[in-house]
Amino acid sequence: MKAGRARVNPPIYAIITARGSYSMSRLPQVKGDRLASALRKEGWYIDHTRGSHVIMRHEGRPGARIIIPVHGKPVKPGTLSNVLKKAGLSAEEIKKLL
């Protein structure tokens, strides 16, 4: 170790990435139209569309809505994570519905 340089521990996300998935399952790459059809199997229905976004609601959850972008390319991981959180589904559950 050179003099004057302090040793810095790598950030936790670097350790997790280097060792593979931590405790969370990897999110699938899925397009918006397939995601909407998978959510329909769980009781969500298409309320309306606005531009290229589908707004879905659930009978058993008044006031809950999910907005899904249908742009013809995979939904970004952060958006997918938010959709799954609102729907109350895990990555494993959505993989089974696809």
C-alpha cells in the first residue's frame, strides 16, 4: 500500500453485483403489452389508455391504479419494480404469469 492513500472499501452494491444476485430475484425483461396481459391474469383490467400508456385498475382494490408504458420495447427495471410493488407481486410471480 502506498503512503498517503487510504484503503477504501467497495460499495455494497459492487459486492452484491460481483457475487450475483443478493436476496432479490432478477427482474425479467418484458414489454409493456405482455406485462399488461400478465396483470390481467391477476384480476387487473384496462381502465383506459392515454397515448402509449395503459392505465389498469383492480376490482378488489378501489383507488389502486397502475400505469404501464407500451412503447414496443422492454419496460425499464425501475418502472417494472414500481409496477410489481403496486400490484403486490414478486419477480418470481410475474415470471410465472408471463
